[in-house]
Amino acid sequence: MSSHEAAPPNEQTELVHQEAIEVAEDSHSGSVLAFIEIPRGSRNKYEYDEERGSFKLERVLYSSVHYPTDYGFIPDTLAEDGDHLDILVLVQEPTFPGCLIEAKPLGGLDMADEKGPDFKVLAVPVDDPRYHHVQTLEQIGDHWLREIETFFDTYKLLEPKQTEVLGWHDEAKAREMIARCRARYREARRT
């Protein structure tokens, strides 16, 4: 079982799920809950193990690059690769593994890796005044977007793994992916 597949819940996991439900039900905000696994600037790839309720170091990046954003997942989602839906949160300062951030989706990066399609939502923190004016990917700026693309294009070059960056999509596509991944998660929990 992948570390993100629907696992038997523990107390900590249940608290995260409840918080995700509360944020998802706050329909006027349009925000989602991001569960951070990897802080901005890190070369360590951490993964949250839901069964154990703790983090593990999955690997250290082989290349001399670091994560350009906080990186995590949206709880109560299930992407096509069998993991929760990935989310990138633009932060001024790195947070920490396990940090919950209420985030506003702006769009998403369409990718593929050795496991298949690998869509990543790009969002900004709701509670950071520096991003209150930001409503679209275009307002992030081309350089930020190219920096993120370059990271995902190159971070596995020295590993025996492949990635392909397919391009950016707008907020509507990101929200569509979030809705589909939430539905897939609910269906997986029923079976």
C-alpha cells in the first residue's frame, strides 16, 4: 500500500480529515487544506505515513536542487497515481512537515512520471497578506512558474526515474481535478 492510499485511520489522521472536511465545507472561501510534507528549500523528500501517523525520509534528492515551494497534499483526495492530490504552496518562508495551510488554488501543473499522470495544484496561503491580491497564475509571474517547471523537469535527472512537464492549467482545471480526486477518495473509502 502506498503511504497515501486510504489507510486504517489513526487519531491524528482523523483530526486532519476532520479539518479537511471543515475547510472543504467552507464554500464561500474557495480554499482547500494543504498538508505539508516538504518545506520550501529542502532537498529531503519526506512522506507522511498515515498508518503510523508519522513522517519518513523517503529519499534525499540526487540533484543539487531544492523544492521551490512548500509541497504536500490535499487530504481526502485520491489522484490517478494512487496518492493524495499533490499541492504546491507558495510561501515566503518554509513551514514544516505536518503544517496545515488553508490555501487558495490558482491553477495546476500537468505532469507525468513513472507512475503515470501527476497533476500538482499550485496555491497561495489564505492567511498571507502578500497574496491577497493574487487571483490567477498570471499574477504569480512567469519567472516563478518557470522556476517550478524547471525543478520538476530536472529533480529526478540523476535517478533512474522520469518526469515530463506538460504545462500549466488555470484555476478551473485545478478545481475540477480537486473535485474528481475527492470523489475518487470517497469511492475508495466505500469499497
